[in-house]
Amino acid sequence: MSVMSPSVRDQVLASLEQLLGDPAQVEQWFRKLDYHMGNDDRIEVFVPNAFFKDLYEHKYLGYLEEAFRRILGKPVRVQVQVAPNRIGFVAPASAATTAPRSPTAPAASAVVPSTEEYRPASPALSSVPTATGPASSRLDLEPAAATVHPELNPQYTFENFVVAPENRLAHASAMAVAENPGRAYNPLFIHASVGLGKTHLLQAFCHTLLHRSPRMVLRYLSCEEFINEYIASLQRKEIDSFRRTYRSADVLVIDDIHFLANKQQSQEEIFHTFNTLHNAQKQIILSSDQAPQDIPTLEDRLVSRFRWGLVATLAPPGIETRTAILRQKAEDMKSELPPGGISDEVVNFIATHVHRNIRELVGAITNVVMHARYTRQPITLASARESLQHLVDLQAPPVDVHRIQEGVATYFGIKTSDLILKKRGKSNISQARHVAVYLARHMTNMSQAEVGRYFGSRDHTTILNSEQTIAQKISSDPDFRTSIEKLKSRILSQS
Ligand code: ADP
Ligand code: MG
């Protein structure tokens, strides 16, 4: 991970302004955050505390991912992280300082202030220190953190987890382990691809365990955090204390254990931690994007240990499960819904079009609700379609770029070659070219560079410029938006 370059960051912020249609909102909510880029498709966004993490994950994840996709020219996975060194951050008393609610407590959305309530004078966000800055001196004043787990999202409870055939086994095993830690299945290994509920299930387990057995020493962290702490403890010559921390736990929960791939030394450390805990009948729960045997370079002795207990999977949700999850989310957001609520028709529309994973599903309904709140309009099929345009397009089967070029050329009454050749054309030709590029970016899976190759080797900034020109026009001119929609349907019907 490396700090994002200011130029990329500024472009992403500009793209967010376009998506949200509100520069002030971007200024207040996004400019002060820290953004880090990985070598893979991961972007980390650092926020001050667990409360903000929750807020961004629910309200802004879709916007962030779309903004990064547009600028970087490829799909990315945004992870919202609580910045280290911010434990002393002063958050609203009703939010971050609230202990995780018990699995039977009322809906957590009740403690999340609405964006309006939150926007005007949030001393919190405006005083965010930088991730690398010194920890606040308030740190010393905080109560002992032994039983407080700010790293747990209060909404990730069993109560909020919709049980369905795709996740029934994993859910039942996590519940069984919470009731009988160290005895039911050890380890419990939850395997599923991204956005299908691994973290939710792991944290639901933690909440229930802490509720039932508050004195148990629970360590919950991501594998990446484990590795970072391990390395830091080696550098600071504090490895003994590191080992004591993790090998003395009653329950160790490590999320995203596939991060062990290619980390030989950390694998060794996990191996010994695992043995110590397992021998003492202490519970271990792990989650991973890959099955143990598929994690690259994972030592055989770890593969076999990870399979000693139960490996439970979470499958992608079918349409019924997607609908049930949307209904539950709508219920959770009841207080935020505009008059008229959200109809079955809209729920069906989202469930049909957003099918890749549950994270996107949750992001989609949040987008729809936020959009309605900002425009102060009821939620209709048309408004839902509009606020999900980017996601829905992304998930539709990709269309051949030549079809798009032919469709646009016919529509504008020009030749396909006019779209490609680098000659100064009449204004309707350059308009048609902008539209064709915009549609190519929205109806195919191609990056800006790839699209550029189909349009006479134009570079990615030219492609970005076309995209932005059309996006701008679509948001300011309803007639133009309608013609683009018609053109799209025409291309789709001919594909
Ligand atoms: P993963 O860790 O597998 O990438 P997460 O646990 O972060 O996925 O889940 C992504 C989002 O989907 C979260 O907002 C989570 O609350 C929600 N989610 C996942 N599974 C369910 C479920 N069965 N019921 C309700 N919400 C779910
Ligand atoms: Mg996760």
C-alpha cells in the first residue's frame, strides 16, 4: 500500500463531485480522508473511527468505487479502514463511544444520525488528524479498552444477517461456535468471495460471544493487521509481547487470512499461534476469499490445520435472497426513507440488476435512498434507475464496442470511421465521438486505455474528457439524458 498521489486523488475527488453533484459534500466528507493504493485492485480509505467506517461503508462505498473506476480505468475494491493512531479521536458521544449493541438491541440505524443532522458542524470530520500524524493526547484519558471492541461494526450482528440457503451452514456453525467456543468446530474456516458476508458473520460471532461471555479474551483483527503488527513488533524488538497478546487469547478471529499468500515468515508465526491456541482448546475462526488449499504458497501444514475443523462457504445470493436482504435493509433504513417508502417494484429492480455480491446490493439500496433524500423526491423506478445507472450498466453483460460505434454512427447520421479517425470534425462528429466513448466506458468492461485503442489510439485523458463531457451534459440536461437512454436501448436491442 502506498499513499495516493495528489493528482490521482484530485481527479477522484472531481469525479466524486460529478457523481454526487455536490462539491460541498465532497469537500466536507472526502477531501480530508487519507487514500492508499495497493498493487492489486485494492484502495484503502482511512476514516477516524468505527462509526465513520460504518457510515462510509453504508452511504458512500458505491460512489467511491465508481469514482476510482472512472479515474483508474479498472474496477477497484475500496476498503474503508479505521486509521491507526486515532483511538483518541473525539467522536460524537452517541456514535463511536457507544458500545457494540447486543444482538437483541434495537436497530442500529437508530443511533446513526442522518447525514443532514451530521453535516453542518461536525467538529469530528473537520478536525481529522492525518493518518501519519501524532495520536491525540486524549489517548491517556480513554478508559481501559479490555472489553471495548471499537473494531467491531455494531451493525454486523446475527440479528441483521439474513439467513438463506446460500449461507445457512456458515451461519449455523458460527452460532454454534459462539455458544460452545473451542468445542464445536475448531477452527471454523469461512470461505467466500468478496462481499458475501464473511466479515459480517465473523463480527456477529464476536458480538454474540462477548454478550454471552463478556470475560472471554477475544482478539479480532484482519490478517493484514496481524502481519503489520508482527513486523512492527519485530522491528521494535517486542515480539514477546506480541506473542503473549495473541497466544493468550481465549478466542482468535482473523479476517481475510488469504493475505498470508507469499508471506512465509508470517505463515510461520501463525502456525505457532495456531498450535498454541488449538492445543489449549481455544477457539480459532478464520475467513478467506479462497479455500485453504487454493491460497497461493500456503504451507501444507497450515492448509491441513485450516481444514481440521469445518470449512463453510457462503455462495453468491440468488434472486430470492437478494430480495430478502433488500427488504431487511429497507426496514433498517425506515427512518431515512422519503414518504412513500420503497416499493416492491423498486426492490425487484435492484435485486434483478445488482447480482454480483451483497456489498454492492447494500450499496445500491443506500444509493437509491440517499439520492431520494438529496433530491427530496419519492423513490420511483425512474429515480432508482437513475441513481444506479453506473452499477446497473456495469453488471449488464458487456456489449461489443463495434456495435456501440455502429449504433452511435447511425444515430448521428455519420460514418463509423468518423468516430475513429483523428481529424478535426464538425461539431456533431465530435459530439458523436464523445457519446460513443461514454457508452463504450459504460456498456463494456474496458479501461480508458482499452477504449482509447478503439477510437484511433486516443490516450486515456482524452477518453476521460469525453466521459466527463457527456456525464456533465446528462446531469444538466434531461432531454439529452433521455436521448442517451434511447440510444442505449437501441444498441442493446441490436446486440
Ligand atoms: P466480505 O467480508 O465477505 O467481503 P461483508 O461481510 O463485508 O463481506 O459484507 C458486505 C456487506 O453485505 C455488509 O454490509 C454486510 O452487512 C452485508 N451482508 C452480507 N451478507 C449479509 C446477509 N446474509 N444479510 C444481511 N446483510 C449481509
Ligand atoms: Mg471482509
